[in-house]
Amino acid sequence: MFEIFGSLELTMAEVVLYHHAQGLTDGVKAFAEELRQAGHTVHTPDLYEGNTYVTLEEGIEYASSTGFGVILERGVQAAQGLPERVVYAGFSLGVMPAQKLTQTRPGATGALFYYSCLPVEEFGSWPDGVPVQVHGMDQDPFFTEEGGDLDAARALTAAAPSAELFLYPGKEHLFADSSLPGYDEPAAELLLQRTLDFLA
């Protein structure tokens, strides 16, 4: 009986995790490694071709000069060789390809959007039955004001029964990146735990 129970272990997820505007930082790599330690397969495409930036402003400047459409297409192309049944995850800028793929590439098993959320209409409609979590700080101007991400997240959670929105106290944008000054350990640990629960 024990052997039978042991064979019923939770299915591990395959995750495509897209980095934020400062690039594939050590903090993003560390987050991916946490998911791997829990048994999941995690892919971390580098949309910046090896470049990382000390400040968010510098990273945004690189994305802008390269072209946000180019960055988005790099993210889409990075998933083409992967199985269809994957979870798409993205930090801030990385939500662009993660959300597009979730909504347009068949087979998504879930989505994780950190610090950002685009209006669903941007890529059509939300696929039936695909669960999603959106995470952000309640005073982060990038999330709550400038781009309307919080409004988009609330609209998504209202429209999709399997959608959840988690707000954390604070104003930092990239708060779960342990390699950056804005790292908020308590919030980051809670975000990680909710992510692991989601993937399980």
C-alpha cells in the first residue's frame, strides 16, 4: 500500500520563466533554482542576449532601444522548441511573452505574472480553465498607477474563476529579486511559497 501511495506523487511542472527589465540577474537565476530544488523543470530564456543592468532605468532603456516588439518576439521564439504543456511565468517585462504565450499557444497549464499584468484583450481572450496568479506590491507605482497593471489584474481575476491576485505591502517593483537593493525578504518568501503551492 505504501508503494502505491508513493507512486501518486504530485506531477512536477515544466516552467518557462522570463526575466525582468534588468536582465537575467543572479536573483532571477536563484528564484529559478528554488523551483528546481522543489522538483520542477525551469527554463530561463535570456531576452537580453547576455546583458544585465544595474538600474531599472538602464534596463528599460535597453529594451526601448532594442524594441519591445523584438524583446517580445525573442520570448515567443524561446518557447517554440518546448512541450505545449508548460507554465508560463514572467517578472515585469517578462510578463509580455509569458502572457502572450499563455493566451495564444495551445496547451498552457498555468501562468505566473510577477509585478505586471496586461489587459487580456491585448492577446485575445483568457483560455478556459487555465489558472493564473498575479503578484505585486500595493504601492508600487509601476504596478498600481503607471501602466494600469493592477486594473488589468483585477479584471482578469474577475473574469477567470481560476485567477488569483496577491498584493504585498510596500512600494518596491522587483521585490523578489535577491540580487537587487529593493529585495524584500518576507514578501519574497511568501511569493515563493505561493508559487510553489501553485505549481504543486
